[in-house]
Amino acid sequence: METGRGLFLRAAAAAAAWLCFVGAASASAPPQRYTPDWPSLDARPLPGWFDAAKVGVFVHWGVFSVPAWGSEWFWWHWRGEKQPDFDRFVQARFPPGTSYADFAPRFTAHDFQPLQWARLFQQAGARYVVLTTKHHEGFTNWGSNVSWNWNSVDTGPHRDLVGELGDALRERNIHYGLYHSLFEWFNPLYLLDKKNGFKSQFFVYGKTLPELYELVLRYKPDLIWSDGDWEAPDTYWNSTSFLAWLYNDSPVKDTVVVNDRWGTNCSCHHGGFYNCQDKYEPGTLPDHKWEMCSSIDRRSWGYRSNMQINELMDESSIIQELVQTVSYGGNYLLNVGPTKEGVIAPVFQERLLALGKWLGINGEAIYESKPWRIQKENCTCSTWYTSKGETVYAIFLTWPESSVLILPSPVSSATTKVTMLGFSEPLKWQVAPDKGLKIMLPSAVPSLLPLQHGWTLKLVGVA
Ligand SMILES: *[C@@H]1O[C@H](CO)[C@@H](O)[C@H](O)[C@H]1NC(C)=O
Ligand SMILES: *[C@@H]1O[C@H](CO)[C@@H](O)[C@H](O)[C@H]1NC(C)=O
Ligand SMILES: *[C@@H]1O[C@H](CO)[C@@H](O)[C@H](O)[C@H]1NC(C)=O
Ligand SMILES: *[C@@H]1O[C@H](CO)[C@@H](O)[C@H](O)[C@H]1NC(C)=O
């Protein structure tokens, strides 16, 4: 669906891109050209918006949202691994002879309101959003010209989901990321290449690459979140050629960031920022920009109608993951799976809004922050650090019973000042008996304190 407004935005974007091009051409230094190999591509500096953004929302949405049972790997569990409970589920709920393709018309997106989603994600404090444009099932959430009848325009919603969400996010200045699976479980061209030991590339030339180029040219994403890379080497996927084009000649060459899933053994070694494995948690400060992706529903990325409340992350575990991740220099990408109608379940909304409320007070310690010389305090105080210039932020997740918090690591000076974000009075402190700071937390009644899960002390004049 191409609205007048969409056309106008596209025309404006094209004009802006042209002006940038002219601007770059008149600058003196010739732009660097990247060559299609990892040493060259890995040397590209990561565009700064990504590290500053820190918080994103991940959205897993597709035909798997129709059975909405088990996980977004439904088709594989059912027809690949042939787990009997998946077959029993289909027989019990769907007419005889139902195939996975029969789910697509039921992916209606009837209640999908992209402007409402964008508003929710902004209220959650997200500075970027990553949508599954195509998961391993191969169904594209846009009218891909190489995905005949297995896309959201020809069937199901009959809408360009990728485009509609992108337009809504941009109205709120939220960066847009496109998740894209390189491989597809059951695509015959992929299975043929696999049978050929990945010596042929019918699938890559006929499907993967045309889709990637089309996504970039049509939607001008700020981020490409690649996945489904693990069965075949990057040489099969032609990943380095695509990335060299992306960095040299694409309309988003100066702003786009990518992750690290571009072929066997690439993850955690090559690409832009590193995801490593899902829900990765490094034990020490990594020397490369990274992102932790996590899901409110601990058991699934896609929507499951049978999820139970005790399987979901609660507010304090979300905040803890965010704080740990950011203190180790990572970004935090928190997932929700919408229903086949396009509803984000109220329980997910509630978790996202809680995160946004926490960030509303403590965001100063998160957005645009850098790791400090110490990331985590070795004490029962569960305290994590971030920094911004000379300012140090100590985020503690457990309120000490005595309302006195001892932080061994910061070295105080004559100018040291301690405040708590969301609380106007400066806090009293002393030099702790051994070393560090002994801080008297506000003794207000709990209901007057800003929030229940994690508080931030702003330390000025400490080393
Ligand atoms: C699909 O779209 C892309 C970009 O919009 C275009 O370059 C390409 O030629 C098209 N391919 C086919 C098979 O129509
Ligand atoms: C990936 O790494 C493993 C272990 O180092 C190695 O055995 C394998 O050959 C590598 N695969 C590719 C495609 O490079
Ligand atoms: C794929 O990679 C090969 C080898 O690097 C290169 O010659 C070819 O042009 C690439 N094709 C595309 C479409 O990127
Ligand atoms: C905490 O303990 C670990 C392991 O003993 C040590 O490497 C680290 O430096 C300690 N951190 C602080 C803040 O003392």
C-alpha cells in the first residue's frame, strides 16, 4: 500500500540522499572504499548512533504467529524434527490435511496499528526497533518480488508490514532495524544447494541476495540483523560482497549497522556489532561493540497463546539484564511477539512500559553512556557502573536494609558529590572504613522513592 504520504516521504528521502551525495562529492578526502573481505569490512567504524541508543525492541512476527504454539520454530518442530506433540496440536486444532502454508491466510494483522506500536516502543524507551522481515519459514513481511505468494502482500494481511512499521517509527525518530534470515528450512533451492555441499548458489542468487538488496533499497534500514547463517560458510552466502556494497554504494552506507551472523564461524568474530549467541552474556568487558538480545517470554521469541505468567521475565529481571548489559558496553534488545492479529499482548505492553518508566528516571545513566573502569562491584550490594565523561553512575539493584550503601571502588575527593536520580536532595556520604564511599540513602518511606527495581547514584568528583 503506497500512501501519498509514503510517496512524499520517499521523495524527500531521495532528495536528502542526493544532497548528501553532492555534499560528500565536494569534500576533499575521497571516501574510503571497502573491499569484499573481512579485514576491510571489520575495520569500518560502527556508526555512532548504535552505541548511543543502548535500548531496542525486537519484534518476532510471521506465519508462526498463527499456530502460536511452542515457538517461532513451529514448522521445524512439526515437519523437520517431527515432534509428535506438534502433529497432535495441528490435528486437534485445524482441519484434516492442513499444511503450514494454510496458516498464511489466517495471519490477518487485522488489529495492527503501526502508529500505536511506535508509540508503545517510544514509551518503552526504545531508540531502535528490529522487525523480523523474514524468519526461517521464508514468509516475507513485505511484497518481496522473489517470494511469490509467500509474502504478506499476496496473502494474509495483504499489507506491507515492513513498510508500514518503518514509516510509523520514523515519525517518532526511532531507528529501524530489519531482521532477515539467510536460510529457509524448506526452500527447495536451499535444500538443493545444501545437497550440493553448498558448491552451488541457486538459493543465494535467486532468493537471499535479491531480498537483501531489495530490503535496503526499499526501506533504507538503519540496521540489518542477519540470522540463519550457521549451516553454510560466508563464501556461500556472498556476505562480504553484499556488505561491501552496503558500506560503499548503498543509500544507507554511512548510517547502517549490521550484526555478526553472516556465515559459519562469523558470529562473535566478523561484521559490525556482535550478538554471538542468543542471550549472550560476557563475563568481562568485551573489546568489541555487542548487543544482548533477550525475550520477555523466556521460552519463545514468537507469540505463544499458551504462555504462563511464570515463564515471563518480570520487571526486575529485565532491569537487571539491561543494567548488566550496558555496564559491559552492550546494547539491550528486548523481544515481544505480537499475535497474528497484530496485538502486542497487554502483559508485554506492561513490561515494556515498566522498562520505559524506569528509563524515564534512570536513562541518564544508560543512553550515551560508556563503561567505567569498573563494571561490577564485588559486594552484596549488586551494583553496576556506567559513566559519561567525568560522571560515574552506580546502579544498585538491591536496597540495603540499613539504607547505607558501601561502594568500595570509587575514590573520593574534596569535590565529591552524590545524588540519586529522581530524588532532589544530595545524599550524605563518608569515606568508607576501608576505601570507597559509604553513602546514606534517603530514608523516605518506600512509596516516596522513585522506583522499586534499581536506583542510580550519580557520583561527581570521584576517580
Ligand atoms: C525486485 O526489486 C528490486 C529492487 O526493487 C529490483 O532491483 C529487481 O530487479 C526486482 N527483481 C525482479 C525479479 O523483479
Ligand atoms: C568453523 O570453525 C570450526 C572450529 O574452529 C572448524 O572446524 C570449521 O572448519 C570452521 N568452519 C568453516 C566453514 O570455516
Ligand atoms: C558473489 O561472490 C563472488 C566471489 O566473491 C563474486 O565474484 C560475485 O560477484 C558475487 N556476486 C554477487 C551477486 O554479489
Ligand atoms: C572482583 O573480583 C574479580 C575476580 O576476583 C576481579 O577480577 C575484579 O577485579 C574484582 N572487581 C572489583 C571491582 O574489585
